[in-house]
Amino acid sequence: MEERKIVIADPTSLGLFGLAIVTLVASSQKLGITSEVSLVIPWAIFLGAFAQLYASILDTKKDNTFGATAFGGYAFFWFGVSLTWLIQLGVLGEKLALKADIKQLGFAFIGYLIFSLFMTIGSMKVSKILCLIFIFIDLLFIGLVLSTFDISPHFGHSLAAYSELLISLLSFYGSAAAVLNKHFGRILLPVGKPFNI
């Protein structure tokens, strides 16, 4: 019986595009360009969560543990954030909104900071552009922890806002590079060689 080889496209471009869109929209709110989070939620669910979850599933099929863990981990982050916003807005009931303790969200941010730090080390074996994205994700979570725990709220909020915008811009570049370099069969947009570690 003849074996059939199933080829799966690299999902990096889609995963990074999802990250780019959600962080662009979310950073607009943090920077004060837009207000509230009601219309951030759809982009968080569909681009931040579902697009990255789909990329994670495809990376699992490609036996890419790093990509599957990165995209999957952040997909579930955006699912969690979306549900948090829905609770805070009272969509799931006033009683639930009144019982919300923002410091619990702060502990989730600490957990994601730990996750992002060791994923940053892993990203060094992929490319310099991906490593930069992870460094700004680390800074984003540091900012979120500082502001959520009211340690240095103004500085933390600003750090989170500008880091999130830079994550978006770098992710757009990374997504474009993944698509165009593959499509043209040559390096149109360099992403930087992995670090020698």
C-alpha cells in the first residue's frame, strides 16, 4: 500500500497576524486613542484566540512543540481576557461583576510573565524578529502586573500600552515575512538568524 504524505502549511503567518490585529486594537484602548473594551472583545476572541488556536493545532500536526505551545498559550490568554472583560461589563450578571477581584487577574499576568520569559529563551532558536516580539510581550506583562497590583500604575500602564503596540507592529512584519518569503521562495523580508545558544 502506497503511503501518502500530507503537507501542512506553516501556520506562523496566520498566528502572528492574529496576534498583530488583537494587540493593535487593544493597544489603541490602552493608549487612550479609543475608549472602553466592548469592541476589542470580538477581535480578542476571533483573532487573538481562535486564529492563534488554529495556528497552534497546525503546529502540533507539524511536530512543532514551540510553535504549538506559543500560539496555544496565547490563544487561551485571549479567551481568558475576553471572558474577564465580559464579567467586568456585567454581561454574565451584576453579582459576578461585583464579586470580581482584579488582583486575581494580576496573578494570571504573573503566570503569563513566567510563561513568556521561558518562551523568550526558546524564541532565540527561531529568529531575531520573534525574539523581539517575545521581549515586548515580557514587557507587556511586567506593565500589566505593575498596573494591576497598583505598584506603579501610571508607569505600568504606559509600559503595557507601548509594548503592546510594538508587539503588533513586529507581528505584522513577522507575518508578512512568513507569507512573502515562502511565496516568492527567497528572502524578501529578513527576520534575522537565530542566536547561537
